[in-house]
Amino acid sequence: MNIVLFLCGFLCVSAQRSQLKAALKDQYWKSWEHKTRQGELEWLAAAESKFGQEPARPGGWSGSTSVYVDGRNGADSNDGSFGHPLKTLTAARDMVRKWPSLPTGGIEIVLRGGEYTFQDSPFTLDGPQDSGTAASPITYTAYESENVVLSAGQSLPGITDPAWKPAEDLGDNIRQIDLTPYGIPSWGDLAPGSLGTCANNKLELFFDEKAMILARYPNINSEGVWEFDQIQGVVAGGFNYNGSRPQEKKWADANDLWMHGYWQFDWADSYVKVDSIDTHKQIFYIDPKTPPCYNFTTKARYYAVNLLQELDAPGEYYLDRKSGTLYFYPPSLSASASIAVSVGQAVVNVNNASFVQFKNLKLAYARQQGIAVTASSHITVENCDASNNGAVGISVATSSACRVAGSTVLNSGCQGISVSGGDRKSLQAANTVVSGNTVSGFARWKRTYNAGIAFSGVGINITSNIVSNGPHTGMTGGGNDLLFDNNTFRHLAYEVDDSGGLYVGRSWSQRGNVASNNLFEHVRTTQPTYLGAPAVQGLYLDDEMSGWTVAHNTFNDCQTGIMLGGGRRNLIVNNRFSQCDLCVEFDDRGLSWQKAYCSPGGHFQQDLESFNYQQPPYSVRYPEIVNIFKEQPCTPVFNLLSGNRYTNSCKTFVNQSPETIKTWNSTATNNSRV
């Protein structure tokens, strides 16, 4: 390229000057690898200044639609062009903030391959200053197919590095490393949490991009099944255990010993901290500050966790929070396996922003969320991987017109994806879509009421997702005008009773919901439970849940296909059942043990009145509820079971006779064995 020629062109007429400058820019982009590119940029800037032109806006050439970031080779003093990338994502965000306006078609912040860390604080987009528009969205994306990891964790040396030393007192298989040189500000703490609460703020260890196991007894067996002990008896302030292992292994010397159990029901778990151990009377006394979510019960399942004395299985680890020493039994001695610990609370936070897209990124190793979107609109998370986070992979809360699509969320400590939005008072729809995602291995820390996909609100479409390998429910939540279509629910609720692949319950105001064309497969209890009957269902309409349409779904190998738990005006039509112990369980609990809920002044009337159900918009959208308390409120009326087909492998279609169902003013007709 000839800079002299360019300068001469500027001395000619104005039209020629503009033409030559455009030609020079085009020539520059074609030759960015040339060693003199920095000099050319400087000459162009000087020439534009000399002839009174507007300076190029930050981010490269005027009219550029991309800002490049390279954590390995960039510098935040660069202009963000392809040849001169920035170093940090924060610098790219701040550069875009300075632009007077966004170009039509939007801006891409393009990240080159590598790891970008957010240990001290998450990468944050906040308000209009970080928002795009419908015509000009802002997109954060990986460059081509390069592997981009946004991490809230701290990478550690490979397991064969000298920093990992043999823990000679613990046997040949245990390695230890001092974490204090890495400047981690807090080790975090274990926390009890109430039912379903994910109070998780502890440092976790990941090896080869897989979550490791906090040292425990009994161990998880070779097939991945969680083993448990059982309470032998309940005493004031604790419970009795069986066997001599706590004495032999000197559990009393552990300084931060916890128990995790299903304490009274096989569908509710929580953590309690051990205050002291009486090895002679075989009693665990529990710290009164960490009571169980329900009282202790004889035969309840539990295991001990977070004790160095039980670091004895591949994949287990223990952190000494006093010394900062991490002990680890590695699954292998592969030098190439990555090792990381979680440090930051979240990787990405989006607050009150709009028209922003995240594509082709990994978001990992946060103690809480991979990405948390709050009070925002038109936010897209597409083709991202939000695996290995302590609480939730992807959270979209009180937001509208958002989209979570084609993403992967594995091994969340609690929920995989959580989404809420819309207004239940006005029935204003969120118009949010969760589609085509793969969620698996969730609820590895808190087992119950932490679904693969949790939902709440109005007008949310959850479609074409695969949710699998969860100990409790696959999807749960509540709301109005929700659509669940073409999802796969597989291998769920295997560790509990009284749960379901898709679980909802206890509301007469949540209406207009549809479950269609879904596959429910291998939804059954497969592990021992002791406090109730092992009974789970593919789709669970619990506690008089009403107003659902369940159509064209397939139920294969479920203990019960559908639980219709005393509700009203549910349509169960054109579904297919195979290898289910029972296709549909239908009861009238409102006429017996749950009568208080449906009686005047009870839970359901209070629920409806909180939404002014006899006034618009509820009276218009759902006219059937206006006179609901004049229409046998406690009887499961106006349900229709029709057009369903079931194979010979199903023992029973419905547990009630047609005559009984008819006395409830409901109908079961045209259901047949095929």
C-alpha cells in the first residue's frame, strides 16, 4: 500500500479524497498481516485530523461492526480491530459504551480462543449503557469454532506437576496442594438451606471438566448410585447411628462434619452440621443452628460428608479451610486433564439490559450461576455451554422476550436452567423461549426441588429440550399459559418417591397450560426408599392442580404415566403408554384428606382471590373459574380422559372404574389397549 499516494489523493478534490480513503481502508483490511499496519493506522489518523475529518470511533474503522478480544495476545490499549485486539472483555464492553450510536445490524464482540477469568466479580452488563436495540443488537461470541471459556474459577497445575505432593499420611493415592499462593479470597462454607433452597457458596473441585465429590461415607458406588446409612433412632438434639466406623475413623476429630439426608420424607433433603459425636452411645448431636428441613425419623437415609478421614475413593476431595490445603484422590494421573476450583459467585450478570446475545461460549466454575439475567428483555443465550456451576447454569429471572436455545448445561449443583417472567396479575406474557437445550446431571448438591428446568410466570414456551439424569423432578414450577412441547424427560426421579418428570401442583389460578408431544421415559424409583412407597410419575398434577391440557405425549417405562391428583377440568387426551405399571392414577383427595384446601375460605379460594378471579383478565381468559365454588368445589369434576392408547405391557390404564369417574362428573371414554 502506498501512503504517499493516499496523501496526494487527499490534496485533490473532495470527491477524489473520499474515494481514495475508502479504497485505502479496503486495501488495509485485505493486508492486515503486513508488518506496517500500525504505521498505516497512524498515518491515516493524522491525515484525517489534518483535513478536518471525524476521528475513527473506538473499536477500529468507522463503520466496523466487530470488536475483537484476545486474552493471550491482545492489549486493552489496542483499538479492537482484528489485528489489534483488546485483551479483556471488560475493555470491549467499555469501548462499545463510548460509541455515540450502534450501526444497523448490530455489533459483535468476538473472542479469540482461551480462558477469560472473572474470579473477583462477574462480567456485568448493566442497563441501557450496555444494551443494543432491535435493529442493532450487541452480540458476544466466540471467533469461528475456537474454544472460549468464561470462567469464575482458578486453574490449577496438572496432577503430575510438582505442586501436587503426595499426602503420605493418607496413602499412596492421595495428592495435596497448597491453595494459598493463588490468592483465593474465600474458601466458602457449606450451608444447610431449607427445602429446595440452594444455599451453596463453597469452593468445588473440577477435574477434566467434571465435578469431583466432596469426601463422604458411604461412597457413591461404581455405577454412580448414591449409598446411604439409616437413622437407628431419634434422640433429643440428634439421632443414633449403627456400627463402629465413626469411632474407628475418628470422625470426632473432624472440624467441619456435615450430614446430608432425606430426614422425614423421601422427597425432601437437607444438610445438617454435626456438633459432637458420642461414640459410646452412637449418637450424632446436630448443631441447633442447622436443623433438618423436616424432623429426624427412624430409618431415614443419610450420609456423612466433608471429612478428611473418608477420603478413600477416586474423584473425592477435601479442603482444609484452616490451612488452605486441598487433598485429592484423582480419578487418573493424566497430565493433560484440566484442574480448576470454583471461586467467583457468577460468570456473567445481565441487569436491566436489552437486545444482547451470547453465543458459542462456555461459562463455568462459578459457585452460583454461570449466567444470571435479571429484569431484562430480548436477551439470547444460544449454543452456549453452562456446565459445572455450583447453583444454576443459566438463570433468566423476571425478564421478557428472552431466548435460551441450543445450549448445554451439565452437572449443575442445583438447577440446570431457571426462567421466570411475565405478570400473573395482568396475565402479561413473558414471551420467553427455552428451546433445544440439553440438561443433564443436575441437582448433584441439593437433590430435591432443583429441576433441570425450573419455570415461573406467564407465556413461557419450553420446547424440544432433553432433560435427563436427575434424582428428583426434571421440570417444575408454576404459572399461566405455559407450553411444554416436544421435550424429552429421561431417567428422572430415581432416588425419591412422590415426584415426577414434570411436576406442578396446588393451584386453581394457574391455568391455560399445555403439555404436548413430550416423551417421558424411565421415570421411576430405582434406589431404595424407606419412608414411603416408591411411586413417581411421568407427569404429576399434584394436590388438585387444574386446567391443564395433556395431549399427544408418550410415556414409556414410568411407574405411573400421569398422576391426576384430585384436580378439575384437566384434558388427558390422545396420549400413548407402554411399560408403565399404571397409566393414569386418578383420585378424589378433595373429598377426603385434602378437603380443607378446596372448601370455601381455604387455600384455593385465597389463591384465586389474590388474582381477582371474578374480574378481568381472569374472568375473561378463564371464564370457567368465575363460579367455581358453586360447582362441587371439592369434587374432581369435568376431567376428560379420552383417545389414550396403551400396550399390553401396561398393567392398568386408570385405577378408577368408569362408574366412579362418572360420579365425579368426569369422563373416561375411548381409551383402548393396542
